Amino acid sequence: MTTLIIDEKDAGQRLDKFLHRYMPLAGTGFLYKMLRKKNITRNGAKADGSERLRGGDEIRLFLSEETIAKFRTTAAEHLSYRELEVLFENDSFLAVSKPSGILTQRDKSGENALSDDVLGYLLRTGAVTEESLLLFRPSPANRLDRNTSGIVLFGKTLAGQQALAEIIRKRRIRKRYRALVRGYFPDPVSDCAYLLKDPERNQSSTFSRPVDGAEEIRTDFVPVRIFEGKEKDSSWTLLDIELHTGKSHQIRARLADLGTPVAGDPKYGSRESSRRLRERYGLRSQLLHAYRIEFSEEDVPDSLKGLTISAPYPPVFEKILKDLEDGRLQ
């Protein structure tokens, strides 16, 4: 028999969800069967899995050590220990700056991702243990494309992760981006459009009017600095962007369809322009950076009320902006 005592950081979740985290390789049918047969109990009584756990609850598993071990995985498997740029941290929340070129979260390829770097960091700092990772594994509350850099939020505890999910769902957060685009974008635009994604090509198109299957997108674009060329199409514009919806490739696809693609974006922009930037600066990603997150004063945890988190530009972004200011890039 194995006895598990629920502590406060694991409280609030359903018993069946807790059991899935503790034995991730156990099937749902097996877990419910063990609950029905009272081979898994809560505080000495039969449970059906829907119960919300409280701190101090006692979960007993009347299963052999071999059976439990068969259904568990190594918590530290695949963790990464790359250097992490931490922007904000307290007991419940973590904000880090994702470099371009890496995934936010692991996909089917098995490639190490930012989430692996975060788990490695939390283990090193003692914020989590291998044992605690078997019960709760922090994951990103927001995601960025592989080649977009900037702020990603994590809940360090289950309660923290649930709070971030609720904040984002209720739109108690403002997400701001900076993008360098090729072209002349002189005036602020509050843009409402429709986005249609082609999953097979992993590419999106946008339209000014409703289209079958397309979803509404809303984005604010505000020019911060215009670097004028001899012709308007040879100019560059630094944009401040606020997302009001968060669809796949929303910013990149929409700016391309407006005639001002993000610099360095070969999927939606000019391949020739991207090639020149790659040869001159080693740039292998679009110049799109999630640089600022602002939390509401209302309906958020006290430690986040009114909080603003900012992420500096990546060095290559800074270098290209400096060369534009000095007239070294046309």
C-alpha cells in the first residue's frame, strides 16, 4: 500500500486528474476501476474521482509497488539546462524570455523546448523536485511561434497555472508585440479581419470580409518609428502591436496581407529580403518580439495586480534597428 498526503499546492484539483499526474501511464479505465473497487481511496472512503482535493487529504493506493512503478515515468526525463532569461518570478508565477528558434512546448518531434528549460531551472533552484513533478508539471500559459521571441508565462504551482489560464480567458491581460516590417505604415490601425488556416501547409490567410471557415481576428497596429527609403516599398516601419485575439500566425499573416510583411519572415514575406538579412546579420527568424505584458488591476492575484513585464529586444533586433537609425541598412 502507498499513502499520499495532499499538500496545499496540489489542493483544488480533481482526484482523477491528480491520479493521472501521479501515474501518467495508467489508463482512465484502470483508474476508475480501482476507485470502484476501493483499491484507491480518499480519507479512508470510497471515491469516484470527481472530488476536489484539499490540503491534508490522504490518498491510499492498495496496489503493489511494481504496479505503481509500471504506470509512472521519470520526472526529469528530457529536461534541458540551457540558460534561461528570467523576467519575473515569485512563489507562484514565472515569466521568461523565449529566444527565437526554439519551441515553446515539446511537440511530436521530441525536440527540447522552452518548457524543458523552465523545468530544468525550477529543479536547479529547488522550486520543484522530481517527486513533485510527478504530480504537477508546470507548462506555458501562452505560446509563441518557434521563430517569435519574447515573454512566456508559467505557473509554478497548480493554483498559479490555473490562475494564469483564468486571467487569459477573461482577458485580464494585455499582450504587446514589436515588429519590424518592410514597407511604409504611417498611421495607427485598429484592424478587424478574418483568418483562415490551412493545417496541411501550416499557413494562414486573412480577409477583410467574412469567409466560410474563417475566424474573426482583431489587432491594433501603431507605428513607433518609420525609416524612410527612396520609395515607400523600400521603407521600414517599427510597429507596436496589441493582440485582442490570439490565432495562429495572426500578426504575420495579417501584416503580409496588408502589404507590410514582418522582416525576416520567409513564409509570409519576401524570400529575397529574408535571404539578405540572413547573409548580413545571420538572421534566421522574423523580427517579431512579444515585448510587454500588462496585468489588470482587477480580478487577478494580488502579486500580479497592475504588474507590467517587459522583455528587451534580442541582440540581432537591436543591431538591425541601430543600423537603420544610422543609415547603414536600406
